Amino acid sequence: MHNHDTDIDSLFVRSNRSNVPLEQNSSDSPADGAETLATPFDKLNAAAARLAQTFDSLPSNADARRSVKSAAAAKTPATSEQPKPARVGRFATLEDFVAGKKNVVSLNVAYSILDMPGQYSPLLFYGASGLGKTHLLQGIYTECFRRKIRAMYCTAEQFITEYMDALRNNTCSSNRAKFQKLRFLMLDNLDFLQGKVSTQRELHTIVSDLLANGAQVVFASTEHPRNLTGLEKSLQSLFDGGLISPLQQSEFETRLEIVRRMISARGINLPLESIRQIASQCSGNVREIIGVLNRLEISLIADPTVNAQSLTAIKVQEILDEWVRDTNFMVSLAKIEKTVCQAFDLHDADLKSNNRTRQYSYPRMLAMWLARKYTRKALSEIGDYFGNRSHSTVISAQKKVDEWITHRFVIDMNNKSLEISTAIQSLEDRLRRCL
């Protein structure tokens, strides 16, 4: 037994068993005596997992309930008709993942390992929050479910809870046994294991056994494993023989498609101008887009005179402005001025000057656009700060930058020609580092 007194794993033990990994067995797994694990999400997931252990096919909704009764009476497999694609509760699918140019490689890798399990094992997706790591892991699990491949999805926290329960109950052998026949293991939030020495050693043992058996192991993390300083060297070394696939913030066109799909699913009809505005002001973090759409829906509920088919661009912009000011980090106008000047190698007074050449006017418009996004200042205050300009000038600058984003305008910054979305991302990163 590992010496677990030296780490802090026990801080994460829960008193209930509701937060455990989601596992599903292949159709040829033994029906008698098989351990049934609960889903970490809801009762629908648990029902789906149990049905997957019992039947070769899984009808959906009301048909599924009728199949359970008939199968229990006849004790025979479900109908041999072609099964409908199974949805594992609220789990995501790979078909729903909007990859774009920057993340298409990661999506292709996810599809590839389903056809060639073990070829790129272990596989790790890493990137900032909200870029789609969990989506990819859940999508792989959902596809395993459809293909009747024995697989398990769990978070690092769930793995810790299960392991600590096994230590306390002296059932480590049986806990390991449930991993031995897996063909796919998806473990989310790898970085959560940092500093938990005994849990990492247990995971290393399990993963090493799976790799020796040709199984596919998939991880997700916010950082490259070499940057996870609290990760054991033995666990880090496993990735040397696998594949590491980064996820990046999506470009404007990809965000545009994400917004289109989300509003379609919600039954909201938005003008194209509003869709572009949401895509331009939200970063690649999908959760930001969800937050904006949630506010749109709430506004529909709060105002009975407005329906989903009559949301105007002005109304959407009001909601978007409110969301941006509430959720984004706040900076001063002086900080924006300094950041833009440093990025374009200008003097502090240049943005306030009357010089209208591109060298000065383009950075000035970007500064006003950032001020609208990251401050609570009124249009008149922003105009006054940047050279006593009118509020209509600020509005014009904001619309101009939005047009640049739509048409993928290229701007010169730091002696480099950058697409406007990349330039804005660089400026925002500079602002965050100044906080």
C-alpha cells in the first residue's frame, strides 16, 4: 500500500458516492457480477450506462423504457434493428465540436484514436479554460458508447475520491481491476492532481498497465505536462511516448459559427450584425458566448413585449455591453493608452493628437474599441480622454474595428503585419499582464 500520509489527498474525500467515474461496458462483458458505476452527472446518465451493459442496442426516450420492461420479462437482448445513436446524458459529441483552422488537428486526432486505439497513447489535450478540452474527452467517450467499446470518463477529482475510498476500505485491488479491461480511459483536469503524490503513483500504475495492454488513455490539462511542477516525473515521462495536442483560442470565423449554432439550438433569431458583434467581443472561451446568450434569454423572459424573433441589433448591443462590463476585467483609460502606445511604438500624447494618418488613427481607434470593452466609461468620457473627440467619433471607431474583425483586416504592429484578431488578442494579453 502506498504511503498516503505524506500528501493531501484525504482533503478531497467525500462522504457520498455520487461523484464517481462514468463507465460503460462492451456488449460482450459479463452481465453477472459486473460492477455498475454511477454517472457523475445525473440519473439519466446512470440509466444509460446500465442499459449499455445489458443491451446490444439502446432506443431513446419512451422506447427505451418500454424495452427495459420487455427485456426483463423475456430475458432476451433488445431488438436487432439498427440502433439509434446513443446520447450519454448531457455528454458532448465530436460532431458538435467546432474546430476551425486552429483546432482542426486536435479534432482529427480525436477521431483517429477511435479507429487506431493505442497508436497515440497517452494523448493529452491542453489549453486554457473554455477551449474545448472536456468537449473532446466527452465526445470520444460518447463515440465509444455508440461503438460499444468499453470506456470510462472521469475527472481527476473523481479519481482521487475513488482511490481514497479504496485505501480506506482496503479495496485497492478491486479498484484497479475495474480499469484493466478498459479500451479507453479519459481523465479530465490532470492538473488537479498536482501535489497528490500517492494518487499520482496509483494513476501511473493504472496507466502503465493500460498502455501495456494497448489501451488508449486520454488526458486533458490547462498546461503542458512539463509546466505542471506538482506532477511526478514518472507520470510526466509517460507523455514522452504519446502525443500532446494543444488547443488554441478560436479565430473570428470559428466563433461566428459557434454563435450561429448556439442561437439556432435556442431558437433565437438574431441579425447578422448582432451575431458578428457577439463573436467579436467574446474571446475563444465558449463559456463567454454561453453567458451572453443566457442574458439574451433572460431579457426575453423579463420583457414580454420582446420575442426571440424580434431582437433588434440595438437591443442585443445593449445586453452585450452590459455583459462585457460585468464580466471582463476592468482597466483604466490610462492603462489602455499606455498599452496601445507600447504595442505600436508611439508616444503617450500621440493617441490624443489631431494627426489622422494611419500610423496614429488606427491605434487610436483600437484604443477606443478596447475602452468600450474594458471600461465603464461613457462614450463622451472616452472621447474626451482621447483628444476631446465627440461620442459619435467613439461609436464610429468601434464600428470600424468591428468591420476589421469581420473582414480579417491586417494591421501593422511592432513592425509585423498581423490579422486584426491576433493584434487585439496581443493587446488584451498585455492588458491582463498589467493588472
